[in-house]
Amino acid sequence: MNTHVRALMGACALGALATASMGETLTIATVNNGDMIRMQGLTDDFSEKTGHEVEWVTLEENVLRQRVTTDISTKGGAFDIMTIGMYETPIWGANGWLVPLDDLSEEYDVGDILPAMAGGLSHDGTLYAAPFYGESSMIMYRTDLMEKAGLEMPDAPTWDFIREAAAAMTDRDADINGICLRGKAGWGEGGAFITAMSNSFGARWFDMDWNAQFDTQPWKDTLEFFVGMMNESGPAGYATNGFNENLSLFQQGKCGMWIDATVAASFVTNPNESEVADSVGFALAPDNGLGKRSNWLWAWALAIPAGTQKEAAAKEFIEWATSKDYIALVAENEGWANVPPGARTSLYENPNYMEVPFAKMTLDSILTADPNNSTVEPSPYVGVQFAAIPEFAGIATEVSQEFSAVYAGQQTVDEALAKAQDITNEAMEAAGYR
């Protein structure tokens, strides 16, 4: 080999090495909730350790779902990492749309991920997204208002008790609503809440032949109970309230009870953010004595779309953001109450964390949600607050819009259920299920 060729090859090797060691800029789509915003504030730690920079695209929940779904299904390539959940992950993994996370480092300790979370974020035993945090739903309530009402919250209350307590805690003159619940349209907003609630009333989306079930008594009972309770004791305009709106109301002292994501517990008990931080109690989501509670199971997780040119750097970010070290970083900066919950077994073996008032109730809520057996009557789908089929997001978004119209007083329960029945059956027939 002559000297010129050898020199040229040496220069190419150095260039390749330089390119490999250069930092990437990762574009990450995420949801605008508190834990994700906190992560953005800690991203300098990742950049210092890896040399990679991060550009955030932070979106409201319904918008995030629409944007990432459009991008990945059209191979748009706008994002290197996406924040997705238990609904999308197995479906998109099966489609080949996500990079498998089957080669994460030994230090990362995949085996430490809670089995409920790993199972919901896998397809055929392969992990396709790593949980940033896991959640169920539970009751958060004002202990002072409950005491003033002369009532005591059971650890596992019924819906009848919740309605009675909501009415007793409501004080319209003081701008206190006995209960705040999601009414906002969107399959993952109000749709998620009412579906989880319906499980405890004996309802289901489909029978075993994929026929819609909105013409059954359990769905009518669910909606009539919800609307009656919210009209009695809920805030004005609840038809447009989602997670963030209800969080704000609760933190301002305007809700006696709020049934929502367990992850909210750290926000409502944070004295820097919540006016009622020192008087918040927790209980399991309600039931009706039918063997199913009304709590859901979810993870906001990080996944890599197939086709990204920055796969290696994206995996580095996912390892950083969903690791034990990240939990320790948040604990150091923000305190144990504010670490991302519900994702790792080791967190619930940590005595520092188990002193947090809501830690045990969060874990108990996660463990009582069974996505493989979520309904009283048998159903053909996996999922608690959703049915894990590709068509569900579109169908449930339309159905949730009909329900929100009931909450806004624009149509009756019977009208909405008849429309939901038709919307669902027509879509399932077009998709070849029936």
C-alpha cells in the first residue's frame, strides 16, 4: 500500500471516529404534564454526560397523540423519541414502527421495571418503550372537608359513598365543588375516565363477537350516575375539564375530591404548588360491589420510531431518563415525593420513598388493575381504559365527543348512547371485525 493511500485511509478513520463521538441533537415529543416538564429542567445532566443536545416539542395530551400518530404512520421522521403509552406501544411494535429496546445496558436493569409496566409496553415479549412513569388512578380528597361533612373515607369506597360525600362537601357559596372529574373529549382524556368507571358498573365496549355494547343497561347506568353526580356536585363547565384543568382546581382548593391519575399525588401535596397540600388523603378508586374497581393502568413511556438516524443517541437518552439514577437525581433536587412513580420495583423497596404518603396507595392501585381481565362480563380485548386494537383511538375519540355533549347539556344520555352504538358498530364492520 503506498504512503498516499495509507494517509488517506488514516484520515478517513479519524473522520469516522470524530463523527461517532460528536454529539447528536435529539428531537423529543412529549406531553405537557408536570413530570415531563421537570425532566426538561434536568436535561443538562444528560447533555453533560453524553454530549448530546435535546430539543423538546411539548404538546397538550390530545394534540400529542394526534401528532405522533400521524408522524409515525406516515414515516414523517419529525421525532427521534416519542412519548407514547400502553395503548400505542404493542400495536406500533407489531407494525414494525418502533425500535425494539432489547439491547439496553446491564446497568439499566430492565428486570427492575414493574411487570405490569413491562408487559403493557411489550409485544411478543419484546420491550418497545421504557416507562418514564407508571400510573393507575385513585381518589385524592380533602381530609378537612371530609371531616367537616362528618364522614370518613374508606380505603376502598363505593360509588354510592362518593356521590353522598360529594354532595355533603359541596359549598357553592365558597366555590367548593364536592367532586372534580374529567369530562373533556378525547379517548385518553374523558374517554379514559368514563371507560374505567364503566368497568365497575358492569359495562364493556364489546361483547365476545365485537358487537358494541352501548345499548346495554350498565352503560346507561354509568352515564346517568356520572352526569347526575357532576350536575349535583361538580364544577361548572366540567365538559371541557381534563387532567390539567382538574389539577388546577384541586390545587386552588376548589375540589373536595378528585379521581384521576395516581401521578397527580405529588402535585396536590406539594406546598409550593398546592394551597391544600397539608390536607390531602388517598383511597382506591370506587367500585359497585361487582368485583371491578374503576381504576385504570397506564404508563407514559419513551420510544424510538423506526427509521431515526439517531438510534444510538436516542437509546442513551431513554436509559438516562428512565433509570434508577434519574430517580435519584430528582430525589436529590426535588425530594422523594416528586420522583417519577410506578415504573420500577426498586422504588417501592426504598424506605425513603415508602415514607411518602401516597406511595403505598399508588402501588396498590397499580396492582389492582388487570388489563387482561378488566370487565365484569368477558370481553375480547386487552386494556382497562381502552381496547388495544388499532381502531379504538378513532372510535373512542368520536364516542367521547358524544359523551361530552351530554355533559354540556347538548343532548340526552340515551341520544349519546345510541350514537355511540352506531359509530362503534359501523367502524368495526368497516374494519372487518364483524
